[in-house]
Amino acid sequence: MEAYQLREDPQLGCRVCPLPVSEERAELMTRSHHVAWPTWLDQGPRMLRDVLELCRLRTARGLAVLSWLSGSEPPGPPAELGWLWSSRRLTGQRQERLYAAAAAVPEPVLGLVLANWTWALGTCHGGRVAAPYLAGTAYPGDGSVAAAATMTLYQTFDRHPESRPAIAAAWAAARAGADWCRAAELHAAYGTQTPVFTYPRGTSPIPVGVRPWIERLFRLR
């Protein structure tokens, strides 16, 4: 059952307006931000591989949670979702479960993520926006660790153009889920439709670094 309504805006087009979200599902969104981003800067290939793998995990996890926020049923109660929170490399059955959940995200809802993603890739401020958000929400109780992770993500984004689509994808999925819950809270508080905030959508880029997992999760092919 869909947990959102669509509203046509004469200026902004189709807007997605969530219905109120249960506390359990909102907690899934909050916990989905907790990713062990590296807090050191290493010029070697290992750190870049680690960041890209964590981006894949964060994007798939964010889309899975967004599918449950928008109406799909989670595959069990929160106590049975331990596999969702592991920071180990995404492979095997766990990968397929996350990818299947991500594939259930409705097209209008996926459009929210794509709007954020294309904006981050089309602006010179993408790294400055994505890095502190990903790090700050991953380490909300430790400012020093969050600051170190912010610098790692920002400098990776800045120095490795091939990393930008992945970091932007992780940020776009994370931001869409958080803004979904904020809009749902406003709906519950005031009883009126509240659209999910997104950054302005840019033209779909085909930059270097758009990896097969991005194409699959974002349905670019």
C-alpha cells in the first residue's frame, strides 16, 4: 500500500507528499545513516576502494529503507534486521536482499533521489554539501570523528573525480530518506500534505565513475 500522495504543482511539477510514518520505520531511517566512514586520508587505492564500497552499501541501504517508508513491508521486525546494519562488504544473499528492496522504490520516490544526485554532480558545491552531511549523520555523538570523516570524504570527492557519482549517490539516498521523515512529521502535526524537499534536478549526467551498481540501483539502463 502506498504511503504517500502525489500533488501536481504548476511551477515544480509532481510533488511527493508522505503520509505519517510510524516510529519504528522512522528509526530505521535514522539508523541507516550510521556508516563507518574512514577518518584518515590515504593516497593509496585501498582507501578509495573502501569509500566506494561504503557508498554502495549506504546507497542500497538508503533505497531499501526508502522503499519501506513509501509503503513496502520490511522483511521482518527491526530486531531481525541485523544484516541491514553490518558494515561488511556487500555481497551474496545480503546484497540481493538489499537490491531487491531498492528495486521496489516507486518511480516518483526514486525521482527524489535522482534529483538530489544530479544536483550534487552538477554543482561545484557537491562535495561541500555531501561530505559533512554523510559524516555528521554517521557520527552524531562525536564531533571530532565526524570532522575527520568529513575531511576524508571531501578530499576524496575533490581529488578523485571517479568517486563523485558514488559519494553523491550515497548522499542523495540518505538525504531523501531524512527529508521524507521530516515531511511525514509535518503531515502528522498539521494534517496537510507536505512535499518532500529535494534540490533542483539537473540533466542526467554520464560522468566518469558511474559504476554498474549505480546504474542498477538508479535504473539508468
